[in-house]
Amino acid sequence: MTEFSFSLSEKADAADREAKYRERVYPRWIESGRMKQDFADKQIRLMREIAKEYRLAAEAEAQKGRLL
């Protein structure tokens, strides 16, 4: 089994991509009855918040490295 290690920036990028995917796909799922609007909204907000937290952590880590 291969073990992966991803940077905070890579995680933020992945979360951004996932949020964009959800924003593109969820409206069709809502229209087809596969998903409720309130659930879709919550899940998109959640992924945006995850991306934001990873981005802030990555920036803080980079800033810390510049201070040393």
C-alpha cells in the first residue's frame, strides 16, 4: 500500500475543485429529485469552508517559513 502525503495547499485546491464540481452538478440533482436544495446548499458551504481553512493554514505555514 502506498502512503500519500499532501500539502495544505494541495488539500485546499482539491476542496476548491470539489466545491466547483458540486456547484455544477447539484442543480441537476435537485431538479431530478435526487437531492434537496437545503442539503445541497449546506454541502457546498461546507466544502467552501474546508477549502478556506486549508488555504488559511497553508498561508500561515508559508508565512511561518518566511520568518525563520
